[in-house]
Amino acid sequence: MLADYARDPRDKVQSHISAVWGLFDAESYAKRVLAHAVRPDGRLLVDRIAHLAQLRHLDWLEDLRIFLFRRCTDLEFLRHAEGFPLSSLTVRCRGKVSLSPLRAHPGLKGLYLHGAAECGDLPALTALTKLERLSLRYFEGTLDLDILGQLPALKLLALSKCGEMDLSLLADLDVTVRVDDAERFRGTEALGDRLHSLR
């Protein structure tokens, strides 16, 4: 019955079909229902790691967005998304997280890391040549601002609840910077009107 609804092109129907995926067996639902979905924009939001292994059944997929609510200790789950057009990744992390798995997703446009106290393999970010938006929340490590200069498409850097940083090092980059509390950072005056509040 749900397979019949999958062919209904109305936006509300298509949104509902994706939203209830977690209520069914992941593979069976992907094969019998989602495989027949009508998505003119080819977009899919995935909010469970278990669903990533089933993407192979979705021939129409053109824009994959991952938004995970549960905390992760690493990004190794991204291996299940290799070969798929991942455009946005939002994930809540815990502790030190290696960014190495991001190298397999050069088309990523938005990266939102929450809770990664420290990031290993920061140079992996340089593989993300289409990255436009980078958001770090509760990041306590050292952010190599030289690496940000190697991201040609970067337009927005958002920093919230982060450790102390000298933002004057971003003065030569054409990037808008949003922070939760400007007093937590040094060198904010160097950014001029490119510095904005997240509030």
C-alpha cells in the first residue's frame, strides 16, 4: 500500500514517505517503497546510520543530506555513503573525531559538527573543494585557519561554544563569520562587517 503512495508526486506525501522509514525494516522499505518515490529534486534526508547501507536501492538519489541526532564517536559511517552525492552533513560528535572519512565526499557543501571537542586530520577538509558552510559547536581544539584558506568555495564559518581563537587570521579570507559571543574570541575587529552574531 505504501508503495502506491510512493508514486504520488505531492510534496507532503513524499515527505511523509521518507519520515516513516524508521518505523519499518530499513532494507525492505527502501526496496519496496522508497525505490519508487517521485522526487523531482532527487533529494533525501537520512537521519539514521542504518539507512545509509540501503541507498544503493535509490536510483533517483541526486542530493543526499545526513542529519544525525544521536551522538557519534567517529565518522566511519560515511563509508556507506561513498559514491552518493552527499551535499550536507550534520552530526553530533563526542570527543576527538577524525575527519579522514570526509575525503571521499568532495561535493559536500555544508558541514555542521556539534560536540567534536577536537578534530583529527584537519587537512581532510581541503578535499572539500565545494564546501560553502562550516559550523563548529563545542569545538575546543586548535583550528588551523590556514586550512580554511584552502577551501575555495567557503562563504560562511559559524563558531558556537568554541575554545579561544584569534579570528584576525581570517581577515584575508572572503568569509562571513558568525559567532555566539564575540567576547570569547580575539581579533574580531579585523573582520569588520563580515562578523555577525549567531543570536
